[in-house]
Amino acid sequence: ADFVLVWETVPWELSGQQDSRENGDMQERSATIHRTWRKKFLDELHTAGIRMEKHMTRVEKKVVHYLLLSAPWSVLCYYAEELQLRVPLQALPRQTSNWSASVLRQLGIPNLMAQEVPNLPLDYYTCPFKANKLRWFLGSDEQDTFFSTTQRHQILYKILATTQYGHCRDREVGVDRLLSENVFTAAFPLHEARPCRPPGPYKLRPEELAAGSLSPRQVLFQYWASWWKWSKYQPLDHIRKYFGEKVAFYFAWLGFYTGWLLPAAVVGMVVFITGIFLMFNDVPSQEVCGSEEKYWMCPLCKTCPYWQLSKICSTFMTGRLFDHGGTIFFSIFMSLWAVLFLEFWKRTNASLAHHWDCSEFEDIEEQPRPQFTAVAPMTIINPITGAEEPYFPKHRRIHRILAGSMVIIMMIAMVMMFLVSIILYRAVVAILLSSSGYFWFVASASRIASITGSVVNLIFILILSKIYISLAHFLTKWEMHRTQTKYEDAFTFKVFIFQFVTFYSSPVYIAFFKGKFVGYPGNYRSFLGVRNEECSPGGCFIELAQELLVIMVGKQIINNVQEVAIPKLKCWWHKHKLLSGKKPGKEEESVLVEQAPWVMDHQLLVFEGLFNEYLEMVLQFGFITIFVAACPLAPLFALLNNWVEIRLDAHKFICDYRRPVAERAQGIGIWFSILEAITHLAVISNAFLIAFTSDFLPRMYYGYVHDSSLRGYVNFTLAYAPWDFVLQSNTTCRYRAFRDRDGNLTLTYWQLLAIRLGFVIVFEHVVFFTGRVIAWLVPDIPESVEVKVKRERYLAKEALAENKV
């Protein structure tokens, strides 16, 4: 059997025990409709030539029906040609695909990441299947093994998704609709059991390991999902053979990204350690700590007291950890790292796409989505293939996309409103704590307000994301996209834009807006009656680093706990519901039924796609590139998280999820374009961070114009309160700004502004130019792959030539 359909019924002797007659009548009517639809659907499958085998298990209050489906050879051949499935022409010698393996071999260094994985899938030259050219294909005399398991799953899913069970105008077509109506409770391909003892588990005994007769699932469990293999290469060909190209591309990209994080994490660590040494030898920090009562600072709110600058000694020194010359080097390094990472991923992607026979998939071979086929209002001749296929008018789709965009804009406006409320919350909490009279609260008011604000923000982000994702699913279905790739790209784009705004709005506000529109003593600016937020006395850079750590590390910890706990709890609950009511007696039969592979697979969780996995990683990529100037340790946290993430995801796919229907793909889809956009944004963001948020340029200016040892720098950055403010309060105080005693901006301010803008322009041009040179020097498709593609086309032409004798 290749595919399983599951549904539940209530035995007639129990169906009378209802709560009320009215409720019972409704349930009876619903059950009758479901029975009619199910019978029609199964009759249509039978007519289509699908072989069926039925099994049942009795649970206390219901009967669970399992229908095992498989397609005979003639049906497989018909649909393989329609779906343009690629089949082998000629076997190829194995080539190593890991660039690090070849580099280490050339250097003569032993490769600790290599591992010998049994049953390595062969490599082939392939071309699309043609039934009348069957004898030219490799292995065509072996009907049972000619089509791979994943190809048989694709064929059966195509049949199930396009089979009609009612009126076409009511869209009563396909298994997905029946699942949503609860006519069937599940439809899934079977996980592969062990070849020697049918319903074998995926876990192994030591003697079985030595035997070498492992099923593909057991190989993956042992050599991929095992925690002991954390330092080894992933067996990507095995993953592709078992789960299909789309899942394999995700793991290939995740492994590639994690490998590239290693140099970034090492350089980030060096920059951070340099910051520790600089912190203790920093002249301005020593001036602040030793100032005692020299600098009396102006109050932070109307009822707040005056305070001494020396009180922020520790905060000011901590700020130097992240804000020094090494940060500039690291920002440039990470911007170029991101460009190089994407250029080399393009090459790896091209090699894998050819190696897995999907380099032309999206352009030529991709079929319309079964759900689109089922509900499209008209048909049209495809200009590429010349075949008639379902069609949805382009102008109607554009209208729907525009309407959906309005909904997205409304949701983003909601996020902005929440951001404003967080800003007001921080300002109000800071004022309340500052005027509380308790010394500890007064001293830490800004920090407490900031940390609690970050935590509230994180909780809100996680809640709102759940609501928005279901809304995006609905809108994308309504837009009627023709292919699965276009459908997923549209959905991904919607959700990413929203998540980008939710996750990054708060750090962007702290980095570029907070403390920039405060005013000065006697003329403070306010928003909705609350005085505009100032940066904490240690500066906004330290706040930004703290916000990043709370959101990035907090999100990673929450995600990893969820990924470990939630699938286990869901599996336990699902199993409990299915098995809690087993009828007593016939113990042996019950044990046998429990061990049946279709029953065991039914107890697993439904695979819900790769979207959440990609989203988590791409948001992380944004944190380590866009705001890297504020937190050099971000790549290290990302690296540690990803080592755990690869094995967690592998374990979920092997042990916790039902087997997904294998989907073909040409790469990581729209996620690559999103990564490119983030890389460009990162260069601009880091330029502005260093120029306007960091103290780097004011220090450079002071060292060049006044004193290279930075003595007197603290006094240089502090302005005196204006005369009218001093007359009102009878006290002179200082505040951070470049203003004179009348509150006007000084010449120094304008000179610094010119230097800052000049720095932004130079930084961007240098990084973008270097990135362009790198992109030009590194070809997108390796030369060896281009040769292989030409060779494959030649072989296909030879094999399928019409005049072949």
C-alpha cells in the first residue's frame, strides 16, 4: 500500500444514545451526507483503477476504518506521463557534493564531519517519462521498483486531489475538501517499514545495525536524527529519496547556513572579547566613574530629582562592550559575509537542483495545483505545453490580491498601534519608578521599563503571529494561484512582511528614533501628553543590544521548547484518544492491530509544511545581519540554536510526523529573494546604526579636533541647561546634547551631522561595490554542472528519438 484513507463511524447500537432527539437527528443527517459523499468518492477511485484493501479497528465508542490504496502499473504509467515524472536513463558515478570535504582533502586535514551512511542512493541521468519509450529506461523490466515510493505517492495524491464526489459547481472535488468536511479524518502516505519484518519500528537493536538490512527510515533515524551525529554531514540524498526535494532543500540550506555561521561566530566572539579589554581602559568611562558630584544632570521627568552622572558608571562601561572600533569592522565583515553566503548558496543550489533532477522544474514541468484544478472556473490552452488546462482570469486575481493587501495593511497598522502603546508604557513606567522615592527603583527606572517592555513585546508578537497566519492562509487560497510554488510564494510574502514588521519594529524604533526628538530642559517635546522617551543614561546602543537578546534568544528558547514538547504532547494525546477505548478481550488481535503500520502512522501528527521552519531561520538571519553592530554575540547564539534545530527538525520528521507527500522544488523559493532583501537592508541599517546611534563618530571627531587621548570627552558631550530653565529652578544642570545656553544647536552638531551622513554614503558604497565584485567573480552555476546538464540533454534526445530503431 502507498496511501491510507482513514474515517470513523459510530456503531448503530451506540448511535441511539444521544443527548437529545434534535441533536441526534442533526448528527444522523450529517452522517448520511458524509456516507453518500464517501461512497461516491470511493466508487470514482475504483473506476480510476485504484486497488483498495480495507481494515477496521474497534474503539469503545467508534469504529476506525483504514483504506489502503495502491495504483496498478497501467495507472502509474498514465499519470507518470501526465505529471512528467523523471525516470532514470543511465547510472552515474558518485560525486562528493560537500565543498568543505574537498577543501579539507586538498589541505590533507582529516575530515571529522564525514560519515559512512549505508544504502547510498545512486545518481542517474534522467528525463521525463514516456510510456511508448519504456524499454529505453533503466530498470523498466522491474515494475515493482521502477517508480520510486515518493513518485507513487505523488501519483496517488494527484488522483485523490482531483476526484469528484459531488457537483463541480459546488466545488465538491478532491480529498482536501473531504478532510475539511470531516468525511475522512486523515489521508497520508505510509512511512516505510523495515524490509525483513514488515511492521518494523524505526529504532534499532545493536544486532540489527550490524546486519545492514535497514529501511530508509531507520537509516535516517540512525545517521541523521540522532543527537550523536550533531557534528556530521546530513545524508541529503537519503532525505531527498525519502521526503522529496522540497524537504531536502530546506535541510540542505539549513546545514549550509549553520556551517557559514561558524566563522561569523568566531569573529563576533573576538570582537566581544576585545570590547571587554577596551571597557577597562576606556578614558571617558573612567571620567564618568570618577566624576563623583562634578556633573549634576537635569531631571528625567517633571517630578523626578536631579541626579549625578557618576551613578551610571556600570551602565556606561557596559555600553563600551558593544560600542567600539571593532564594531565597525564587524559590521563590514557581516555585510560582506551575507553577500558571500548568498552567492555560494546559489552555486550549491544549482548543483543540488541538477543532482536531484529539478533544475527546470518550475519553468517547464510544474503542474497546476490539484485544488486549483478542482475549482478553476474555465480552461485555456497552455502556450508552453499546448495542453488544455484550468484557468483563472488574471484581472480577477489582481483584484483579489489588492483586496488582500488592504487587510495586510490594516494588520500592520494594528502592530504600529501596539508599538506606540509599548513606547507609552515604557515612558509611564519609567516616570512612576523615578518618582517612587526608592533609590534602587529611581536608579534603574529606565532599565526596568525597557526590559519589561521587551518581554511584553515578545509575548504580543507570538500571539498576533498565530492569528495572522490563519488569515494569510485564507487570503492566499482566495487569490487562486495556479501552481503550488506561486501559492506558497504568495503566502510566504504575506506572512513575512507582517512578521518582519512585528519583530523588527521595536529594535528599529530604539536604534533610529528613540532619544532623537526629546527637546531640551524647559522645552521638552511630548507625544499624546507624555514626554518623549530619552535613551537610558548609558545610551541607546546598550538598550538595543538588550532588546535584541530578549527577542532573539527569548524567541529561540520558546521555539525550541515548543518543538520538543508540543509534538510529544500532541502525539501522546492523539494516541491516547485512539487507543484509550480499545475493547477488552481478544488481546492478541488487539496487539496485532496496534502494531499495523497504518495504525501507528495514524497516531502521528499531520505535517503542516516547512513555512514555520523557514520563517524562524530567516528572522534569525535578519537579527544577525540588520542589527549586528549592536550585538556581536548574535551569530554565536544563532549557531548554537541551529545545531540543536537541525537534529530537532530531523527527529520531528522521522518520529513525530506522518510522512508528507513528496513535493518537487527547484530551490528554497521566494525565501532566497527575502534573504537578498535582508542583506541589502542590513548594509543600510548598520551604516545608520554606527553613524547615528553609536558614539564612534563623536569620539573620532573629538580625538581628531581636540585631544586624541579623549580626556574631557564627557564634558564635551554635555550641554548646560538654558538660562530660563536655570532661573525657574535656581539650579544649573547638564544634559546630553550639542546646544548652547539658549538651547540652539551648535556648530559642532552640524559638523558632526555632515560627518555622519558622509560616513553612511562611504560605508554603503564600499560594501555594495565589494559585494558586486564578489557576485561578478563567483559564477551562479558551477562549470561542472553546466557540462552535466548538456550531457543529460544529449542522452535524453538519444533515448527518446522518434526514429530510434
